[in-house]
Amino acid sequence: MMLTTRTATAGAIAMLVLVAGCASTSAAPPPATQSTDARVESVTGPASDSAPVVVPPPRIVKRYVQYGKQRKRQMAEYSYRHYGKREWRLTPKVIVEHYTATNSLSSVFSTFSSNARDPELHELPGTCTHFVIDRNGTIYQLVPLTVRCRHTVGLNHSAIGIEHVGMSDSAVMSNRRQVKASLHLTAWLMGTYSLAIGDVIGHNENLRSPLHYERNRAWRCQTHGDFRPATMNRYRKLVKPLAKKWSLKATPPKWRRSRC
């Protein structure tokens, strides 16, 4: 998912670079609370039959965006249109990495809180991801992990989304504090949901995921340029030492051939 920042009409253009569009003005984020609890308060349990692995959690600042009953109903209807079942609850099976294409953290909060129709795909609910990692390495949780977010077409029924504030793959990957926080968060989520390294993908890899499913024919080849395969091969290689350290699954990706 990628965000761009400009004012006025550029605000709408900015949203076009997202999976379902995200960008906005710089509204101040709501007060934050901090959590370092090894348990996820909103998590009901791992997505597989395997027992979760206890990975020490990273420092997470909770700044939840607005996600009330109306947005849940919209998510359920979206899920019906695109996946065939009315559901807003998430059972995580894959982690998708994104960058925002903006250096403004506040624009991320503002866009995801607005729940506005995106100018790219013109649907509700508005876009969001579960986490965003600032350039200084601070991790913000925006949505409970039991709730679906629109961030990757074809995978929103099964994916946790992680945004990185930055303008490109290289900008994120060259930021040591941001990458360190990202790897720790990803490893923690892998342990919590019994996921493997191969279940960690970039937005640009969505069409090759065996979990990819889209009922809308016009959307079946929709993807974005953030976190391309070359970047993700490097990223997954960096995850391996953490997987070994905490006895996480090191199974590589099992791709399917894209028809796009």
C-alpha cells in the first residue's frame, strides 16, 4: 500500500497509489497508549492448529482508528462482494508489507480514520492497515488483529497489513531502526499465529499468493509496486535469524503462477 502527500486535489491523487487508496491531510493523531504485553488483547487465537510460539513482543503504541459498527458492516458487505461471505472478522494467514509513499505519519492516521471511499476503487469501507511503523522505528497499532482491513486486493480476508512510512522500498530498507522494528513485529506475529517465513510477502507479490482470491473480475490483477520480490527476498532473509532464534517456521514461499 502506498500513500502520497499533496494538498487539495493532490489529496485525492495521493490515495490512488494505495491498494484501495490512502492519503490525507495532517490531522493530529488521537492520544496514544503503550502496550508491551506478550498477549494480543484482541486476538482470539492462532490461525492454524499449531501451537503459537512465544516471541517477546516489540514495543507497540496503540492508536486505534475509528472502526465501529458501521465500518464493520461495510467490511462484511465488502467481503461478500469480493470473497463470497459476509464477514468482518479476521483469521490471519499471511502478513503483507507495504510502504506509504509519504513521509507524513499524521496523514496515515487521518486517511485510515476517515473511512472515506477511495478514489482508485471507489468502495467502502475505507482503507487501513493493522500497523504502521514510523521512520524512527516506533510501531503503532491502528486496528485490532481480529478485524479485517482493506490494504491488499485479493488478500484482505486473510492478511495482516504493515505499513512503513517512507517513499520507496529502498528508503525503508536503508533505515536501520525502521527495519529492526519491522522484523521484530513480523517475527512476533509469525509466532503468535504460527506463520512461516513464506507467509510474509510484499504487496507487489499478492497475485502470486496461493491465498489470493477475488470475485470481481476487474480487480483480479490489481496490485501495487511496494515491496517488490527483490526487496522481499532480502527482507525474508533478514527474518531467518529471528526465526532460528525463536524456533519459528522457516518454510519459504509457495507461489502459484499468476494469470495476469
